[in-house]
Amino acid sequence: MLEGHRVSRISVRGFAVASATAVTTVGAVVGVASGEPQPSNDNIETTASDATLLSDIPTGQQAQVQTSSLTQQAEAQAAAADAFAQKSAEESARVQAAKDAQTKKSAAEDKAEAAKKKAEAEKLAKEQDSSSTISLSASAGGSYTVAEVQAIARQIVPADQFQCFSNIVTRESGWNYKAQNASSGAYGLVQALPGSKMSSAGADWQTNPATQIKWGLNYMSSAKYGSPCGAWSFWQANHWY
């Protein structure tokens, strides 16, 4: 056997049979020459036939190689299937984790928004309760603090005009609804001159800041000024209005 080349057992057996056939043939020739009996043709054909049949039978080694190859293929396919299954499982877990995180985030945002709305509603309810209390006191002719008078004004004066209105009232009366100018006789939050002008807004103009605020807002919004902010611009230039 040559190194680096594998020769199957069937090849060796075939070679042996072929060699035996050749030897028999040579012997026959020698026998003819020497006068010895010759083997019959039937024996030679049988030997050749046997050699052909042997060459057709797969050896154990060939069967083992085929089995090993199939096993390797099966193992490779199984490994690929396992890798694919693992990758699919990891991807599914990642997608599910992302969904869970988004769900938790949305739930937290909804909870925070609900808490914010609840707090705003509670604050508004308290302000409404406070305003209602102030309004009831005003109708009853009670005494008012500066904060209470300002709260009433916020209910009556438009939000975008309140600061201008407040600037004038602060300088005219300091938010004292009973303020009176001893020299001119001007009266109330907006220092109406005379104070009795405010009776057009209500008979309680002397004691009810809400009545004074309504009259003052109407006066500042007249054609002369157009709005409390218009009146405030005039006041800044003239220090009266």
C-alpha cells in the first residue's frame, strides 16, 4: 500500500482474485508446454465471475464513512436549528421587554396626568369656594381685606386686563374700597369723582367693592380709554385718568 492513498479491502480482494486468475492462466500455458493437465475454462470463468461479484459489494469501511457523513450533516442541521430557535427566542424576549417598558411608561404618564388634573380641580374648587364666600360677604355688606377685594376683582376683570386695572387701583386707593379724598371728595377703589357716580352700578357702591369694580371697569373701557390698559397708559402720562 502506498502512503497517502487508501486502498479499500474490495480493491485488494479484486487484485488477489485477478492475480490468482493470471497465475492459473500462466500455469495452464506452462502445463501445455510440459504436457501436464490444464484447468478447464469453466474454472477460469467461475473465478472471473467471483471477482466481479466481490467488487460490487460495499466494504464495511465504505459504509462507516457514509454513516459518519450523514451523522455530521444531521448534527450540523440540529445545531443550526438550535441557533435559530435561540435567536428567535431572544428577539421575542427583546420585543416583549420593549412592549412592557412602553406599557409601564404610558401607565406612569397617565397616572401623573390624572394626579395633575386632580390637583388642578381641587385648587379650582378651593378658589371657587373662596370666591363664593367673598361674594356672599360682599352682598351682606361685610368688611373686606385687600386680598379679598383683589380676589373679587379677578372674577370681574378680564385676565389680560387685570394687571393694568390693578396698577391704577393700587395708585388711586391702595385697594381700600372705603378710601376717600378729603379735598376732592373722590371715593372708593377707583376714586370716582364724585363717588355717587358709582350708584349706576349699584346702590351699595359705598360698601360693596364688587359694585365699585364693575363701575371702574366700565369707566376704563369707555370710548375715552378703550380698556383698563388704555386707561393705565393715560395714567402713566398724566398721573390721573
